[in-house]
Amino acid sequence: MAGCENSEQEIRELTEKKIGVDEARTIETYFSQAGKMRAKLTAPLMYRYQDTLPRVEFPNALHVDFYNDSLQVESVLDALYGRYIEGQKKMYLKDSVVVIQKFNQDTLRCQELWWDQNKEIFYTDKPVKITKKDGTVLPGKGLEASQDFRNIKIINPSQGILPVPESEFTGAAAGDTNIVPDNAFARDSVRPVTDTAKRRP
């Protein structure tokens, strides 16, 4: 009886699960709720992973415009990284996250933020600061806010109101886990439009 032995590398290659990754560039994606367009996301690069946790990642920054019922932009969001969890329908944002309310110019800055499109809210349990138009900052830890950013609740506000330079409240552009908290992004329709796309093994 002849015997044989596979190398460790051969065994790894035989047993390793191949995860399909779709790559697309120059993304423009629309999100709707109850038949109405609620947001438009643009990003230079998108990866779509088809594995045990189907997800879409935006590793090179993203920008989102949020619309009211009249299709007017009511708030805007920038972040250096975003992950949309398909199935759970929530988006995780991190790194230089900035949300600006267009009507009153209130500006939220934080390093991590969740967006729930079903509930149309933002939330986080991380440190946050809200810069008012009059040049003051409301710091704290943890936040819940409506998508239009008109209703904001800092869960654990810090004591005092801090003055800040004008440059910090005029608006500016742009943390990680696969487990999504139970609070907070659903998508009725997502339509990516790309100028180039390719399939990576």
C-alpha cells in the first residue's frame, strides 16, 4: 500500500474557503424608504464581500446626502471608512466622522457612528462633540440623533460648554467589529453605478 502526505500549504489551500469579492469604483448609490429616496452615497471605491457576513465596505472615504420629503438635502455625512451590513441593514462609520445639519449648521464630530436607515437615526456609545453655530461645543459620550439631525440627545454630557474656533463649525469632510449593536440602516433599494468594475477571486 502506497502512502502519501500533503504539505501544510497544500492542506491549507484545499480547505481554505474562497471568499468572493466584488470591486467597483466611482460609486453612486441611492437609498429609499417607503418608496421615497432618503439618501445618496458617493465613494471612490467599494468592496462587496459574499461570505458568512455579507457586507459592503467603503475603505477610501464616503459622502452621504440625506433628503427630506421634498428631496432637499437636510444633512450631510462624511467619513473615512464605512461598512454596510447586508441582512442586518445597518451601516458602521468610523474615522473622522462628521455630520452637518444644513438648516441650523449644528455639526457632530466623532470617531465611530452607527446609522439605522429603518429608524432614520444615528447613534454611538463613543465620545462625541456637537459644535453649534454660535461657536460653542457640547461634548459628551454616547449619542442618539434623528437622521435630519434636528433632535439630538447626548447620553452622558460633559460638564460645561467650550468655545471653539470658527473653522471648526463651518463644516468639514471626513472604530471595528462584525457584530452590530441592537440599536440602529436598512435599505429598500441600493443601486450602484460604476465606471469600472472587476471581479476579484
